[in-house]
Amino acid sequence: MKQRNPKNRYDLPIGKKDRVLEVGGGHDPHPRSNVVVDKYIDSNYHRKSDIKVYGHQTFLQADGENLPFEDKSFDFVICNQVLEHVEDPEAFLREQMRVAQRGYLETPSLVGEYLFPKKSHKWLVLELEGKLILIEKEKFWFSTGLDFGFLFLTWLQKTSLAYKILTATRPDMMTVRYQWDETIDFEVNPDNPAYVRYFREAWTEEMTRTFFPQTSKWQETLVLLRTLAGIMGQQIARNLRQSLTRLSLSQSGKRDTKAMPI
């Protein structure tokens, strides 16, 4: 069942001794994963660049719909930006429940998919009432020609503090982040009008509040202050790392110069 919506894929309750599987690590595997599997190794159609594997990780080519592991072989399974690509999401999700006790799933939200759609994405995903709702994109008219991915995922993140604050305080706007324990509650291509309307109709205020409930000005202020502190802390840490790197290179260069024969 659903546990919570983490802030991101690093905000996960993984113990030091937990054995962690990642399904579809692609070009950006989670550093905590012990074993990483990917279905496609000869094509980057489903990812940005070549597969990456850290030195401490074991890599296997495997299909997420038919994983080569015994039941409950892992304590935790991570699946980041993969579910929207698969052929059979029911088989894919049941395999994760079979091989692990707990896990984390992340996909583009419906808003995210409309802003930066990808041809390799087969499914639209929403979380409603603690349940993942998946609807096949081909069941709807859906243009994939206009992709604002560079604007929203790269440019504004790099140049706009206001946008960084927005995405930090509303991470559920662009992504679905779902942490589960024992079971994943989901429906594929449901007929229930209460679910389908989110994919077909203009969102009303009531529908919008389902995903983005209104909070008090005091709550918003606290979130804003925490977010600003976090962004500033990250920038300070980044600047410090860069300064230390430059200092190290400078000292290394001086030592090399002194060692050179005249």
C-alpha cells in the first residue's frame, strides 16, 4: 500500500544494510542501488544517453516484466521514469511487488507529460486516492511534436530562482512520486468516469484541489523559507566544492613547476 509521496528519489527510507534493486537505471542510476537492470542496452531510444553503472553496482540485462530474481530477493526496489515506457504495466508492477518488500516509483505527471511529451512514453500516469491510474496515450489525441522539455527541465531550472522555488515547493506538479510497502494499488485503462475525466476534461477548481490543495499563507511562508534555505545551502556547497577543486589544481600545478628541472 502507499506510504507517502517523497520529495524526490533521494528522500527514501533505505537502511544501510538494505539490498536495493533498480529497474531501469539507464544513464542515471541511483547511487544506493546494489543491482541495476535494463532491458535495452543497444539503443538510447528510452533514455538520454548511454547506460551508466557505478563501481559498486552489479548490472544485468533483464526485462522488468520478467525479472530473474527469487521472491523477496531485495529489501527495496527503485523505478525512476520507467513505468511510462513499458508494454505491460500490470506485469511490470507485479514483478516489483514480487521481488521486493518495499519500493519507490516515479513517473512524469499528466501535466509534465503534456509540457514535455516523449514518443517513447506509452502511458499517462496520475495518482488518485492513493492509487496509480495508467491510461494508454494512444487512447487519446496526444501531440508529441511540441516538447518544452529543455525550457522546463533545463533552462528555467538553471536561470530562474522563482521556478526553482515553484518546483521545490510543488514537486508533484511535474512528477508522480509514489513510495509503497508490500503492495502497489493501481488500475490500467480504467472505465471509471471519476478517473477518466482527469484525462479528458478541462480541470475544474474541484479537480485541481485534488492534486494541489490550498494551504494557509503561514504554511506557504514556512515552505518558502525552507526552500530558499535549501537552495542557498546547495549553492554555497557547490561554490565551496568548486573553490576547493581550483585550489587543489593550483597547488598541484605549483608542485609540478617546482619539480621541473631547470
